[in-house]
Amino acid sequence: MTYVGLLIMLVSGFAMLKRQNWGRWLYVIGAGIGLLVGIVTSPMREAMIPGFVFYVVVVFFLFRRRANEYFSGTESAGDAQGA
């Protein structure tokens, strides 16, 4: 399970760096399933709260307007260079 989760995170990270929209969806689904498995199997469910909060924050930033522009390729030339 650990290696599959690591592989999913690596593939989704590389895809997101290459502006592939499927990469962020792979992260959202893969990390969500991993979090659910952790909640179901963990004897200390309270220990999963920080991971859940981190997941929600990351998903929030992945679907903001600027992120949507980045993944759709509609960023202006000045924005892409950090200007």
C-alpha cells in the first residue's frame, strides 16, 4: 500500500509540474482514498486529523482560479514568468 501511494504521489507531482490537469485529479483521488483507508484502519482516528486538514488545504489551492488557469494553459505570458 505504501509503495502504491508513493508512486501515485510521484506521478501526480510530475504531471502537475507539466501542467497536466489529470495530475491534480490523480492527487485528489489517490490522496483521498489513502486518507479514507487510514481513517478506516487506524486505531487512533484522531491522529488522522492533521493529515485531513493538510489534504483539504492542498485541494483548496489546487482548485483556485490561478491554479485552474495554470492547468488550462490560459496564463498570460507575464504571469508565467512571475512578473
